[in-house]
Amino acid sequence: AERTVAASNARIGQALAEYYPKLSISGIAGSQALAPAHLFEQQGFQPISVVGLRWRLFDFGAVAAEVKRARGANAEALIQYQSSVLHAAEDVEDAFSLLVQSENRRNEIVREIAELQRVRDLSEQSYAAGVIALTDVLDADRQLLAAKDDLAVARETAARAAVGSYRALGGGWLP
């Protein structure tokens, strides 16, 4: 998008250049002789030059329209560039927001696992003492395993969010 803006800006300069005359000078030098021995003598030397002038003097209305069109294309390219920048900033913000949220969720699950581990240990001790049934211990095990499963998912989400943040900042592409 940035290169498009630069190119459209250059086209404005090209259109403005049509207001000025263009001078061209061309020349040819040759040699002519009937025999090779006389090829480089003064009499056989034949220079030719041409001067050209081109100016759109009576076509300034069309030139003005071309300049206006080039400026309009530049304004369009500039708006597209600004849109690209805003979308890129939005992508970065979204990626970092997801990264922070996934890290917070992972930390919550780690704390939950610590609590569930403590509950499971206490329920096993209570079962050994005969206070609760085996189903209560198995239920505590189930809750602990479910939380560990959630932790694996949260770690994956955090890793994907980190990769997304890296990509949003421009990483991961080859020139």
C-alpha cells in the first residue's frame, strides 16, 4: 500500500510535467566512401542532427484533467494505505488481547489445579479414614483430570496467541 502511494505521487509529477515543453536533440554521424581507404577522410564524413520541441500548449485542459485524475488516484491510494495501517494496528491489538486473555486463563487453571489437587488429597485421606465413599475420591480425580485437560487447551491457546502476535507484528513471512 505504501509503494502504491509513492507510485501515485510520482504519477502526479508526470502529469504536471506535461505543462512544460520537452526538447529532444538527436544526432547521427556517418561516413561514406567508394573505397575503404577513403572511409575516414573529411569528404566522406556526414553528420545529421535533428531538434524537436513538443509542448501541449493548446491542450492545457486535458493536462489539467490528467493532473486532477492523478491527484484523485493519489488520494484513493492514501486512503487505502491508511486503511491498511489501521487494519494492521487492529490485528496487533487483537492478537495481544488474545495473548493476555489466554495467559490469564492459563494462570487461573493452574490455581484451580492446585486447589483440586489439595481437595483430591484431602478426599483420599478422608476415604482412608472411612469418612467418605470411594465415589467421592473418584469424583475429585475426575475434576482434577478435567482441569489438567483444560490446562493443556489453555497452553495451546496461549501458544497460538503468541504466534498470532508475532505474525501481527510482521514476523513469519519471507521477502
